[in-house]
Amino acid sequence: MKVVDNLKNIEEKINKACEISGRDRDEIKLIAVTKYVSIERAKEALEAGIFELGENRDEGLLNKYEVLKDEPNWHYIGSMQTRKVKNVIDKISYIHSLDRISLAEEIQKRANEPINCLVQVNVSGEESKHGIDPEEALDFINELSTLDKVNVAGLMTMAPLTDDEQLLRRCFRKLKGLQVEIQKAGLRHAPCTELSMGMSNDFTIAIEEGATMIRIGTALVGEEL
């Protein structure tokens, strides 16, 4: 299917989730995850009116950036190796995977301007997933206070790949609760207004539980590579 047709279906689901949870559609940013598709398919997403694109490897992002430049807002959504920061840091709007001090320090060293970072939190406790332990997140964010190029714009998590709706809701609610706790701390470097959670299989649940960013690949642009 064309991206524009997929987008129509997804928007219907987003609007329904917003209606259920009493939210405004404008509160949710739709990120098209283009890591498994060609530059042509990414262009199709732009033509459909999606200007937030997500990549999880520096090579993929740089290849597309060479053609698309700054037309989209680029989101780096994968685990970022410290040595790769210099390759992409001034081309991206958001990093969704800040999970260690060494990475934050490299961002501080390489960025020309403050960069919006989302702290990745492993709310599910799965060993296969990256992220800060929820109980350690506030202390971690406090440690970032001296890094003026690191703006803690919010939190990110990856929920388990499951059809268990209650388990998914518990994960998303845990991240939302953590966001509230951090906001109450009133940290200048950590406004923490964004919650990046929800993908193709669970984004409606994530919206109902407070997501402000949803990362959709397969259901929106498909897979080609």
C-alpha cells in the first residue's frame, strides 16, 4: 500500500485513541521509522505530510540525509555508540536513546547547539533491552545538570512484544509515572515533556496512556530492506 493510504488508517486509530483518552490529536507526534525502507519510500512519507523520520543507525540516517537534508526532522531512535555521535549529532532533532553518562558527555563534546535527548528507560526489565532502570532514572538525570548541550526533553521506552494489553499498559503507565516524578523535581535541564512510546503493534494503547511520540515503521512505511 502507499504510505498515504497507510497514514489514513493510522490517523483513524490515533484519533480514536485520543477520543477514548480525552486527548488532543495535536499532542501526539507521529514518527515514521524509515530504517527498513529506501530513500524513495522515505520521500513518499514526506509527500504524505509526515515530517518526523526515525533512523536507528548512523549509516542509514546519513544516506537519507544526503538526499533529504533538513526537510524532515530526524530522530535517532536506536542505541547510539559513543564513537558514532560525531557523525550525526548536528543533523538530528532528537536522540531517543540516552542511557549512559559517557554518551551524554560525548553529546556535550560534539554538539554545536543543545540537543533534545530522551532518556531510555527499561520499564519492562527485559535483559534484551537497553535503558536505565526506572529506580535509577532520576539520579541519572540529576547527573546531567552540568551538561548544557543535553536537554532532557523526555523519556523513551520499548514495551515487550506481546498481545497482553494489561502488561503493555503497566509498562506505559510506569513511564508516565516516572515522567510526573521528574517534572515535580523542577529540573531546569530536564523539562521532560515528551514520552516516546508505542510502535506499530501497540501505539493506540501508548496514546491512551500518555505517549506524545509514537514510532511507527511497518504499519506506516512497511519493510523493503
